[in-house]
Amino acid sequence: MKRIKILSWNVNGIRAIYKKGFLDWFKEEKPDILCIQETKAQQEQLPDELINVEGYHSYFSSAVKKGYSGVAIYSKTEPKSIKKGFGIEKFDSEGRILIAEYPEFILLNIYYPNGKARQERLQYKMEFYDAFLKYVNKLKKKGKNIIVCGDVNTAHKEIDIARPKVNEKISGFLPEERKWIDNFLSHG
């Protein structure tokens, strides 16, 4: 199998990184596929040179709410198909999911929800996690090779966070979130 270079980056605003030389970095790195999370923009808000990067096909999934979440994929090879979401409106409307099918694998670029705002958002995050796992398990049962990238919005182990004891009761390092990552990894 041919080697491919896939990069994943939570940019916290694609328009902000564009102003800081993103395209120069991109042209220097030359990934086969670049997955971006937290674009915080609708496609129509982007300059043409961010949408039409020479040598790449670009795909965007944006939240209904402007300036919120969003993901993008830049790919040298055109995927067989692109899907925005799992087919569940309450998740798909936030522009957190792009699924690209290639002949050799299926790539999921996901910006998982943050659960810090309030208890309802933590519940939403955990439901999103479960919907994601259900989705990838279906792909796995079909014998698909799966690549998942993105921002999980949870530190898995103590080494992954600066102050584990201080954060163990805060979303992003809660026992139930970390347990979900263990469960996901146990699925292969």
C-alpha cells in the first residue's frame, strides 16, 4: 500500500490562520490529506484561495450557527464520496463531521463536542460519542478500513493534561469521558 501523509489540526478559526500564513505552511507541508477542525466559518465566508487550493479538492461542513464549530478536508485525491454527518440532525446541524470514502479506507474528520458549558452539553457530548461509535462499528462490520482524526475534546490519560487532579471533575477529563475513550479503543 502506498504511503500517504494525513495531517489533522484544530485551527480555532480558519480565517484567523489564513491571516497568519496558513497557505504558506500548507504549501510547504504538502499533505495528501489535511483535516481541519473548528473552522468557525461558512464556506461562503471564505476567500477563494482558501476554497480552491491548487492541487486539492476541498470539502466543508459548517454549523447552522455562524462562527461555530465546522470541519474541512483538503485532499489531493478526490474521494469516491463525501458525507456531512451521521444522518442525525441534532449532530449534523453543528457541522462537526465529514466522512470521505476512498478506495482503500474511509476517513472521518470529526470535531467532537465540548461538554464544559453545562450538564446538557455534557449529555450531548456523550450521546455524540455513542452515535460516532455506532457509526464506525457499522463500517467495521462491513470490513472497511477506518481512519479517524479530529479533536476528541477529552484528555484520555493523566499524562495528556497539565493538572489532572484539578481537572478530574471538569468536562474534558471526567471519568465517564475517559472511560468512553477506553471503550472506543477496545473496539480496535
